[in-house]
Amino acid sequence: MSFACAGDDGGGGDTAGEDGSSTGADEGATSVTTSGTATSGTTTAGSSATTAADGGTSSGGEVESGDPSEGSTGVAGECPDGALAAGQYDGLEIEHDGVMRSYNLYVPAGIDGTQAIPLVLNFHGYLSNPGQQQAFSLMDATADAWGFAVAYPAGLNSSWNAGTCCGTSASEGVDDVGFALAVVADVKSRVCVDDRRVYSTGMSNGGFLSYRLACEAADTFAAIAPVAGVIGVPTETCQPSRPVPVFHFHGTADGLVPYEGGFTGPSVADTVAFWAGVDGCVDAATETFAEADVHCERRSECDDGTRVELCTVEGGGHCWPGNAFCPFGTSTTTISASERIAEFFADYALP
């Protein structure tokens, strides 16, 4: 089987994606580029088409993982005619809530457009952008290895409404859950996507949004993997329609989203414990990895075969594990977050 906020407005920008190799996409771009060619592409998405179905009662399912080269065993809806070839597509535009929004899309190497592949939404941090997140997370190489597509959406004013975090998107109540669902729908109109294998990850503010999507769109996202972001919506309002597997990554010396909690929201421990309760986990956390500056633990006796996992980087800053570059503290290359996320996502599909 194939697969795979920092703070409030005054709390400092989450620009962790900025590195010398990034060619961050201009959010206003209207071209779609691959293999040296460019075409324009704009899709209009009405609000009614982009909201999650209410009252979902289905439960999650753990599936057997296998060799990344074997290809997806899931199913798609109807594969689009003329599905996009492997490559990079920048500035894909969709209209949502009367506003033109955009995202970048990476389609992995080795696909033929007729086989249903998984889709990962990878959200940038506060004051960052899709191109920077693409460079910072190093996920494209993992996508090639595991055979999944990656969408990198652009937040309005470089921010996401993930509850308490961050910027004008939060303060103005932007419908970023609806936008995320619109991105999923738009990718499905361009790529043969496995309907059961859609996932969310993100850095900082993007990690916060991943938690919100698990709360409010569990019928679309099979699993989430936040990096350096905690839950930002009131926990009493988080009532997902099904248990959602979670894999969280965080550094103990993160100064923008503190490990122990504070101005950005609850602690990592409280966030993970809350989600273990949501998923009905009854076991204590068991250590699954301990090497150098990283230790990971797992709770796996949870409803419907879900797991809640946490990888902690001792002394780690506001960083993406696996990328040695990090402008906000010390990173680690002991593990690759993108590779671990792919392995985790490969175990889960919607029922």
C-alpha cells in the first residue's frame, strides 16, 4: 500500500519556512506550471459545496501498511479526465466565500493519472506561505517515495483561523475549514484522489488548523499530524464525528508555541491528553523511540484502531524535525517528521 502560530498578533511572526532554497509562490499567481508549460486555472467553490457533511457516524479504520512502492489500494470517486501529470503546480485558484484563494500542488513522480492516490494538505505557519512551507517541510521527496499528492494552501494575510491562533484570519473569523474542504474538492477535480485517504499536517498555525479540521471535518480527514502547534479551539466545542488518529511533533524549547503552554494555548501534554480522551484511549503512553534528542510515545488502545502519538525534541525550537535549518531555535535530524508522518498516515483510511 502506498502512501503516505505562533502567538497572537503581538507574539512574533512564524516565518520558519524562509530559507535560501525556497522559491515561495506569489499568492496572487494565476498560472499553473509543470514541465516547462503554463496554463491558467480558476475554480469557483460555493460554500454549500465545501462544508463537511453533518451528523457523520462512521468510524475510523486502521489498515495494514506496506511497501511505499506498491501503489494505493484505496478507491477514488470518478477520476478526472486529463488528470494532472506529475509535477509542481503553483497558484491554483479557487473562489471561496467570495474571495479568490490559492494553493500550490505537488503531484508525485510515477503516477499515471488513473490510480487513486492519497492527498495531504500541508499548511504553512503564521506569516509564512505555501512555497516556504514546501521548502521547510521537505515533504515533496517523501511524497515521491510514498506516492501521495501534497497541497500547500495559502492563508489570507498569511494566517489561518484555527481558533485562538492566529492573526487577522482568526480575529475576522475567516472560514478556513470551508477553504480546506474546497481545496480538497478542487484537487479531486484535477488529480485521481483516494477519497478515503485525505490527511492534514502543518507547521505552527498550520498545526493548530490541523487540530481544528480534526474537530470539525473528521468525515474528510482520515488522520492529522500537527508540528509545533496545539489545539486552539475550545475543547468543549471539539466533537468530531469519529475518532481521529493524531501524531504530534514538538520541541521543548519552542519559544513561539511553548511546550508547557501559555499565551498561545494549552500545553502539548494537555493537547495530547485531550485527544487521547476524544479517541477513547485506555492505555498509558508507551515509548516507541528514544535516540539522541528525540523520544516518541504512543497510546494505541483507542477506539476504532486509532492511535495518539507524540514525538518530543529535547531542546528543540520552533522547527520541522528532519530539516537542519530553523530560524527559531535548534532543529533535529534524528528523525524526519515528513517520513514519520507518511508512515503514520499510511496506516489509516476513512471507513
